[in-house]
Amino acid sequence: MPMPSRRAFLRTSLGAAAGAVVAPSAFALPPHALPAFRPRALAVAADLAGPADGRDATAVAGDEDFWATVQRAFDVDRTLVNLNNGGVSPTPTHVLDAMMRDLRFSNGAPVHEMWQVLEPRIEGVRRELAREFGCDPEELAITRNASEAMETLILGLDLRRGDEAVVTTQNYPRMLTAWDQRARRDGIVVRRVTFAAPLQDPATLVAAIRAAMTTRTRVIELPHLVNWTGQITPIRDLARLARERGVELLVDGAHAFAHFPFTRDALECDYYGTSLHKWLLAPIGTGFLYVRREKIAGMWPLMAAPAEMTANVRKFEEIGTHPAANHNAIAPALAFHRALGAERKAARLRYLRDRWVARLRAEDAGRVRLLAEPAQSGGLACVHVDGLDVPKLQAQLWATDRIITTPIVHAEFSGLRVTPNVYTTLDEVDLFADRMVSCMRRGLA
């Protein structure tokens, strides 16, 4: 996909932040329902545009002048090295400012400012997220995180005693907990599939899912990108398998959306849930749920909605009183993402991953094993180093240099999960690599 021009950057940013350059919508929104335009957000986008115009994403990935501009968009604590952005990431300063401004505005008279002025702007956010994902706005609900989106799906399907769900042992723990509850409460049968880490051939995962299916299988649920290892799973092939068997496929996209570029049509999925406070860099407590239009009526909401909303995707947003400021600030976060460029972001995240991996392998390649093949992963990587106890390694990196990583101790594998983000500097990545090499040479204290 060609890189957008500077003018296209600014037009995109204006469209997402102000709703000014958009296609006609089914909604006739009053002016106050549109996301408010903020000059600071556009200034940040403009700063990103010039240095990357017309250049291939891989060429920009190592351009430190460009990424220094990105880094300046964040006010983060540089006294520590945060390599756990897979859990939750800081948001750009102008996005946080937008949220805080709306929170303060809400506090003046919440029943008016929050409910009457700010809450209607969710429709502009819905429209722009739907455009990014490649679906109709009437198929997308705004949630607080991927867990809310996925539990809506897991608990909202009509399943009978004896019906079967196929999952994997590498699904996110909260999703497995939800399935276990359905098994205890409703008598459904949960079949867990194992697969290798690293996965050499994605087709073997499809084959394992197929082999686990029976005539009682009603649903498959699995992650788009495995939170433990960084493995990207073959969703399109699994969607085709599910459709062929008349089975529902629920996709947990918590770590995938805005991490690397894709659309709904490329996945061919009917259901998708994600968090936006990871790779989209939106405020904490934001996510979305996609349900294909013809599937909405058959999915129960997590919290009750009136019968007249049965076919309305907004029934999944009936969660009671909540701040409008958080979900409205998705708009400037999405503008920042578009100005940065999905391809450029993915290339940079892989560039940072490859930099520290190369350093470790140069020291002793025989001891270093990634739990997902680089061609099948992104910026989230999990590394196993022979001879190094993972929890002790994580604790030592924190104690000596305030480096934040994630110890992964799974029943089937272990490793250190490393997730930089676009604000991460080369100095921070190199410090992590240097300390890892030191541990490889000298052992752990």
C-alpha cells in the first residue's frame, strides 16, 4: 500500500478529529455530536507527515529523526524502560489532554454536559473506527476493553447442554475462565487444542482445530495474536473452516488491532473484540466489539437491553453510567495512528524487535529461542534463553535498571515477553539488550 502524502495525512487527521472530511452517514448528527477538533492534535499529525512522505515503511522504520518526533508526542517516565506495552500503553499527551478536558467539562453539570453534549459524539467515534476496521458503523459497538467485548460474545451465544466449544490452551486466561463458567453453569463441553510455540506452519493449527471439531461443535474462540508469545494466528483460514461447518468463530483481537494492518474483509470474520489502550494508544478503558449485521439479533448483550434494540449494535453498550470522555478520546488517538501510518508503525515495531533479538543471538544463538517466528509476529515477542530462570530474570532487570518486562510461565513454555511501542527509543532497546547479554554471560544474581 503506498504511503499517503502530507496533504493526505492532514486530511485524514482532520476527518478523524473533526468529522470534517467524511462520507455521508446514515446519521444526521447535530454539530455537538462530532468529535471536537483540537489544533494540538493536528499539529502533532503535521509534524509526522513531512519526514516520511513518499517513503517505504521499511525505510522509515530506522529513521530516528522521524521517530524522535513520535517520541516527543508522549510524556512518559524515562527514568524507567517500559517494555510491557502489551499490557497497556501510555497514550500521546494530546490524547490524554483531550480526555482530561472532557472529564473536567463533564464535571460542571454531568447530566447535561456528559449525557447531552459529550455522549452523542460516540457516533463519530463509531464511524471512524468502523472505517478503520472496514465494517459498517452499525456493526460496531464501543466497549471498555477486549475482555468486555469477548465475554459479551462468549456469554451471549445461545448454547445448549452438550454443545461444544473449541478453544486453545494459549487463549487469554480470562476467556478460558468465561468458557469454564459456561461449562459449569450450562453444561457445555469445552475442547482445548494445543499447538507448538513457535508454530512453524500455521496450517497445523487449522488442522488441530479441525480435528477437535465434532458434530456437536457450535463455536470456536481463539486469539488473533497470542498474548503469551506474539504468534499471529491464521484467522481467515479458520473463518472459512467455521463457515464450512456452520460454526461460529469468535476472534479475540486484543493485541492485533492497530499493531499491524488488516481489515475485516481480509479476516472474513463475523465477530471481533479488541482493546484500544494497547496498540491504538487510546485512553485506558477503551475497546470495540464487531458483530456482523445479520448476527447481531442472535447475540445476547452482556447487560440487558430492551427488546426493541435486539438488532441494534448499541445494545452491547447498555452498561450504565460511564465517562464519555474516555471513548471520545479514541478519535484523536485514531487520528494519530493514521498520521503515523499503520504500515510504518508495524515496520517500526518489528525493527525494534529485530534489534534486540539480533544482539542476543549474536551473543549465543544456540541459547536464544523466540516463541513465535518473526515472519508470523509483530512487535510483541517472547524470548526463552536457556539457563535463565524467567521470573528471576524479570526481577533482576527491574531491580538493577528499572526495565519493565513480562515473565511468561505457561504450562507448555516459558519466556520473557518484550513489548516496546512507538515511543520507545533505541537507547532503551539497547540497554535492555546489553543487560540481557550480561545475564547470559554472568548468570543471575
